Amino acid sequence: MNFEFTAEELEIKKEVVDFIKKESTPEIVKESESHGDIYGAPEGRKIIQKMAARGWLTPTWPKKYGGMEASETIGYMIREEMGYYGLPFGFIAAHMAGPTILRFASDEMKEKWLPRISSGELEFALGYTEPQAGSDLSALMMEAKDMGDHFLVNGTKLFNTSCHIADYHWLAARTDFDAPRHKGVSMMIVDLKSPGITINPMITMADWQTNEVSYVNVKVPKENLVGDKNKGFYYLMAALDFERMFPLGRYRKLFDDIVDYAKETISGGKPLAKDPVIRQEIAQVAIEMEATTLLYYQLAHILDKGDIPNYQSSMEKTFATETAQRITNLGMDILGSYSQLKDNSKHAKLQGRVEHSYRTSVVETIYAGTSEIQRNIIATKGLGLPR
């Protein structure tokens, strides 16, 4: 079994990295970090739209929709490098909603939305969680009442992270209250500037903004219904599988910087990297990062075969986000008291990224389904264990 990239893949990787090094700025990196690496903020849009013009935002899509018809491996590799160099790598429209539209929506919807997504012109925000429906999304109660030529939507969503910088809501709402819970949900695309939508900020422990989003008599055109009415829960599940594909690039960069710090910092007359305990901790995390990489590219292999990863996505998301926590714990150990300093301190090491990443890594084990939920999916769908 050959785990190496092909010459074509390596050439594309070089082109992408060279482009990022040339076009990226400290302002873009700072903006991406402050928004949780999600797409939609002004500086990020500038560079991503340039990348999109080269087909790098949706490289696996058909050319008629703005893609390159490349392998999923290439797409995964590009996202990994974007994360490593501090660009946004969390794309709702391009990497979650878009692939779902590509598989389940009508040709008319594909032609309307996919070229605009692949160009980076617009971004979506997820509209799933509600006060009573977090881990159990079948319990969602936002109502989308069929009014003939449009839906009238009322209700509240929570933790809709990118609504304040996105253009459209990728919304799950209930269209049939009499049907079984899994069979009465529909997916639709909603303009976030529609009358009746109110977005209120909620700040996480990572200093990222997520949002409470309220709908009061919001009109959504019927043409914005994704696929078939009342089948949206199954589209939502597919989109979640795409969401649970976590590139570790940003934490891989932090790990590399922690290792360099250990090599360069002298304590007791010798580099920290010569301490046998520190060396073992670094080696252990390096092993886990390699395992994460293999789980990550396994997802690309499954997609290239024409399948959608399910429990495999949960495996990768769980292991990757928990490895991210171990990377930040490693940084805490090696930097000692310096690891608690934020980037506004003149004494901060590594620009205060260890302190900030320590907090972000906790959040990342929660969104897209907590690690506990992921393990339930692995148990039931991967191992066939009873519920």
C-alpha cells in the first residue's frame, strides 16, 4: 500500500503553498483565528476568491460548476495546507452544503447555487441546533409552514456560528408535525437579510462569536427547498458527515512551532528538547498526529470511491480534535507559565497561540457533535452495537 502523494498531487500542493505564502497577510491570519477559521469575513474573502478562481476551493466538483474534477485527496490536501498557513478552512457552503446539493438537489438548484459557491462569492451558515434540539436534531421544532409559493418560518436556532458573516442560512426546519420525527424535516436555503431574522451574538470560551438566530414570519421561496420536502433530515445527516472531516493543519503548525521552541530554549544549560520526558511527550503526540493524518485521508479515499463516510467521519473528527487538545497540553507543559499568557503580553511566547489554542481545542470537541455523540455513532453504525 502506497501512502505517498502522486507527482500531480505534489505539484498542486506546491502551487497552493507558494500562492498562500505570496498572497497571505498577518491581517488575514489574525482575522481567521479570531473567527474560528470559518469563511466569510472580509480579508478572508479576498484571498479565498483568488484561490477559488484557480479551482482550489471546490477542486473535486465538475468543471461546469467551477471545479477541477480532481480527486478528493487533492481537495483534502488543499484544506490541510490552508489550515497550516492560517487561512480559513471551515467552509459551510463549499464543503458541507455544496456536496449535499451536488448529490441530492435538482439540476436547477445546482446551476443556481454551485457556481456561486465554488467562486467564493457567497457563504452559508449552519442552521441546525435549537434550545431543545442539540445532540438530538430529530427533535428540532422550528416551523416552516407551506403557504403555496413559499414557506413561512418561525422559531429559534442556537449556536449558528457564522451567521454574522455569512450570506445564507443552511436551514433545517419542520414541515410536517404529524409525521415521525425523522420524516417531517426539510432543508432550505434562506437569505440572512430576509425581514424577520434577528441575529444575536453569543461569545464562546474561545472568544469566537456564535449566534442565536430568531425567525418571525420569515418568507422563504419554494425554489429554495433542497431536494424533496420532508426528506431534509437525511440530507442533514449527509451534510453532518461532510462537516465531521477535520483538517489538523492549524494544530500541526502549532506542534511544529512547539518543537522548534523546545529545540531552541535553554533550561539548566541544555535545550528543553534534551529532557527525556519532553522528548517522549513530543514523540507520543507525533504518533497521534500521524494516525490522524491517515484517518483524514481515508475519508478522501472513501469519497473517491463514490461513498459518503459515516462512522469513519466520526472516528476522524473525534481523534483529530482530541489530538488537538493533546497538542495544546504539550504546549502548556513545555512553555510552563508562559503558556498562560495571551498575545497582548510582551512576555508571551509563540504569539500567545498556546493559550488561545488550549481554549479553542475544547470548543472543537463539542461542535459538529460532541465526542460522546461521535463515539455513539462509531459504536452503533461502525461496530453494530445496540443503542
